Amino acid sequence: MNARKGLTLFEVVIALAIFLMSMAAIFQLIEYNTRSAFEVEQLTQASLHCQSKLAELASGAVPFESAGLTPLDDSAEWFCQVDVSEDVALGLHFVEVTVQHGDGDNPEVKVTLRQKMIEPAMRGSTHDASALAAGGAP
């Protein structure tokens, strides 16, 4: 009986075809995951910019008024829009901040956060309360 000591050419070609198909699938998965990671990073940056702008509005660091699409201070690629509307029944303002990457009609990333807040100029402080209790003007 004759013992076989190697692989036939057909077996090598089949093994190579299986290997190349699996490599193509792996590269597609890597590309998809890279694209997804970039999208998540962009959404995270947009959310952080929105939260930062809401904090600036709440603290009075920026004017408490509506503003059109303007570039953010720290990046020319990110744009912010602020809409402030008053809720008459409660004396609160409904603030909506939209941040987007790019200033066109079809931005890559767009995030909107909404929050009710009191206008910073109308809020008091603990110092105001102690002045009123002492009989002085705030």
C-alpha cells in the first residue's frame, strides 16, 4: 500500500480560498467597527457640547436668549443653535440646544437637548435671602 505524504494541489487551493474568504469577512467587520466607533465618538462630543452650552446658559455665562446657528468657541466644525421660549404658567423657560457637526442642511451628527430652567438674572442666591432677612435690599 502506498502512503500519502503531502497535500494535493486541489486541497491547497480549497484551503487558500477558505482563508481568503475569512480574511475578507474579518476586514469588513473591522471597517464596520471602526466606522461605528467614530460615530459614537461624534455623538459623545455633540452631547458634551450640548451639556456645556446648557450649563453656560444656566449660569449666565452666555446671554439667555435664542440664537441661530453659530460656530462653537472651541471648534469651527461644530455649530450650536439655542431656542429659548417662556412657559408663562410656571415662570420657567424651555431651553432647547442643538449642536451639529457642519453647518449644512444635512449635518453628519446632530444632537438636541431640552431643559426647563429659570433665567439666571431672575434667580436669587442665599446671599439675597440673608439680606432680606436683615432688612436690607437685595
